[in-house]
Amino acid sequence: MTYRAPVNDYRFLMENVIGFAQVTATERFTEATPDMADAILTEAAKMCEEVLAPLNRNGDLHPAHLENGTVRTSPGFGDGYKAIAEGGWIGMSASPDVGGMGLPMTLTSTVNEMMSAACLALQLNPLMSQGQIEALEHHGSDAIKDIYLPKLISGEWCGTMNLTEPQAGSDVGALRSKAEPNGDGSYAITGQKIFISWADNDFSDNVCHLVLARLPDGVAGTKGISLFMVPKLLPNDDGTLGKHNDLRVVSLEHKMGLHGSPTAVMEYSGAQGWLVGAEHGGMAAMFTMMNNARLGVGIQGIGAAEGAYQHALSYAQERKQGKAGGSGTIIEHPDVRRMLATMKAEVFAARAIAMMNAVAIDMTTATGDSTWKARAAFLTPIGKAFGTDVGIDVAGLGVQVHGGMGFIEETGAAQFSRDVRVTAIYEGTNGIQAMDLVARKMMDGGEAAFAILDEIEATADAAKGAHPALAKAVWNAAETLRETTEWLVEQEMTDRFAGAVPYLKAFARVLGGHAHLSAAVAGDESRKRLATFYINRLLPEHVGLLAHVREGADDLLAISADDLSA
């Protein structure tokens, strides 16, 4: 497949839909001018199209493997990583004081999406480093920052996150890894971690692991967990690399997809590590990294969806089958047209939501305003879950557009579906994202949700003159969502959790309608036609989703274990 980065879509969203001008108007991001943003998008697109996209099939057909304790990566991945590192794309949003560009997360997100579409397996590596950089900027000591940040930002060293253990998946508080003081300010880390993405490679000088472990006086559960920097190779005082730490890659997982991205079981046997953040404050420090990663994973889903869409569109424009008008290719068939339109409309909606999320993060960074912080927090679980759900659904439609050939590996359609599937699982499953949305993110009584709904209804009111039918549909959907939100915040947690997933999906549907309506107002006839398709055919799904929400938990919990196994 020949991938083409959707640079025009990014520009259009920044200028007309997501309010990026607010970001560039701040003192913090005043240098992120339209000319600079355009140059960044253009250069990143070139790298993704010419360097990364040709590597995608290599990663699938020639997986990373373990050889004498060292991970050997897929053909060409070293060169691809070098292009990412030398382009400065890893440290785009990192502080200039330590070698970063200091650019808005909104721009970083667009570049991450391009890289995900071009080669998702490789893009996962810099995403992990980006999260580690942010965690160290906020929680690392000056000594740790001085040693690690410049190397991580330059790409000379790579970063990982180590949370999961065989008995402690989503329940992180059940971990057993321990940290014993060495008496010199460092700690001996012992334990086993699983599902560690890019735990090792053969193209960076070092791999730096952020590891959750429990100090001897750490209480049970998440409140007793601390975070430690545990490098593969121990840095010397002069910054050079010394001996190998007491850690190793035990094995690599055999996965459904993302074969080019090594996922390891890691063993720590008294490995030397250094505390990051406060004692017993590991979860706070790790969540700095995870919140970054959650937006990043949503972006990965959108990137995979864009890649799958372009792959399916190319096939539909060439494949001749059956009696079709016009060109005679299958793109003329109404159902194929429906699938392609759904794919394109869904990608646009998910991309807009993720970029709204990034703008809210940027405004929080630039202003410290609590309202922006609440908005960013509210949008994060929606952006992660909806972005990855769209990735899975669009990749599935991509296989369907190919018909029987989609089930044949040589076409490459199935790879998008296999690769993106895990994104709904890691960095907090989408069910956990939904529960977070209706619980923690609504501790304000729904204030952040209502503020977004006010904005959606104001946009719809302003659009009534030019697009009355579309505006009315979006306004009505927002009002229905408002009524369900008012009901939801009055319920007990069991009832909230029972409807959490459909509530998140409904909110995303309405946000997508808002984005498409804004596009119809500002765009050409093509934008209007796509908005009409989304608002008329996809937005109405919110009605059924919200009906599901308002059923509460009684009928769900009445279904017994015996009923399910009968």
C-alpha cells in the first residue's frame, strides 16, 4: 500500500474545528505559528510516507525475536527508528531546556498518528519514550533528569513502562515486585513483569525501564507502590555506559498482531534502580505517563484506521466485480460506498475528538486553568476508547471491503485488524476507561460534561441558518445526552458502571456530530456531504446507547452465572 498522510485534514481541523488558535495565542506556545505547524506536518508526512510505511509488512512477516538474550528487530526497523530520532520527533513536546522542541501536544499527536498509520509496530517505541519523558519531567530528581532526559529525547536511549505482573493486570495494587534499599540511595529491584512493550531492541544504546515495585514498608494495594528507574545498562558518573544491570528478557510473547513490536516477560533479580517521585507515590508518577499514553493509544487506533481506510479505498478503486455503474469497480456498489463512507466519517470524528483532547492538554499546560484541566481529564477516556474502537471497527470494515481477498494475508488488509486489536486492551481497557469517565471524571457532578454540551449546543445554534437539518439533529442529540447525564450523576456506582461503555460511546457519537457539523459550516461541499452522512446515519446510534445506559444494573445483575453457563 502507498500511504499518504492526511495533512490537509490536520490543517482543516486545526483551523476550523478544534480551536488550535487558542493554543498558539498563549505565551507558552506562541512560536507554534501556522507556518511552523505546516513545516512540521510536511516533514513528518514525508518521513512516514517514504521511510516508515515501507517497513510495515516487514514487521508482520519478519517478527522481532530473541537471540542469545538480545531482541533482534524486524528488517529495516533500525533505520526507521533512526529517522524518527534524528528528526527530533520523540521529544517534540519535551522541554527545550533538556533538548526537546517544546511544541504543543496537538502537533505531537498529529505526528504520532501519521507514524501509527505508516508502521504501528515501530511507532509504539517512541510513544513509550514520550510517556517516560513526561513522567521524569514531572517527578524525576534533578540527577535523574540530567542523566536520562537528554538521551531519551535524542533517541539514543529508549524508555518502557513496567506495570503488569502475572497476578496483577488491571489490579496493579496486587503486584509483588519489591524494592530493597542498597544504602547508597539506590534500590535492589526484584520481580517479574509481563506484557512489556519494546523491552529491548538492537538499535538504541540503552533501554530505560520505569518499574513499579513495593518498598519494605509499603502497605498493601496501590498506596504502597513506588516507581523506579531501572536501566538495562548502568550509567557511569561521567555519563558513559557501564555494566549490564541484573535484569533480562525471559521471553517474547507470540501475539495476534504487532509482530514487529517485541512484547516481553522481564525478570529483575536485584537490579539496581533509583526512586522516581516520592516513596509510595508510584501510582501518581506512573499515571503522568499513562495519561499521556492513553491519548497516544487512542491516536494509534486512529492511525491504524486511516491506514486501513486508505488500503481499502485503493482496492475498491481498482477491483472490478459484478454489475456496477460508472467505472465498473466495486466502489460503485452502494454497500461498498456505505462501508467506505463509514470508515472515512468515523476516522474524521475520532481524529477531531483526539485533537480536542490534545488542545485541552495544551491549554492546561499553557495556562494552568482548572477548567481546561477538567476538560482534558474528561476527554482522555473518550479519546482513548473511541479512537481504539474506531480503529478496530474501521480495520474490520477494511477486510470486508476486500471481500474474500481480505481474509488472505497477502493483501495486507488483515494486518491492520490484527495490529490494532490490542489498543482497546492496553493502557487501561476500554471498559475501565468508561468506568473512569462515569465515576472519577464525574465527581464534579457532571460539570465538565455539561460545559462541553453547552459548547456543542451553541455551535448547533450558530449553524441553524446555514444547515438547519444538520444543526437540529446535533442540538437534539446533545440535549438527549444532557438529560441522560443529569440522570447518571444521581445514580449509585453499580448503575453507572452497568451503562458506562454505552454512555462513553454515546458521548463520542455526539462529539463526532459536533465536529462534522463544524466541518460542514467551514468546509466545502465534500465536507458537507460527509457530515450529512455521519449526522443522518451514525449519530442516531446515540439514542439506543443512551436507552441502554438508563436501564441501570438490575436486569444485568439478575443474570446469574448459571444463566451464562447454561
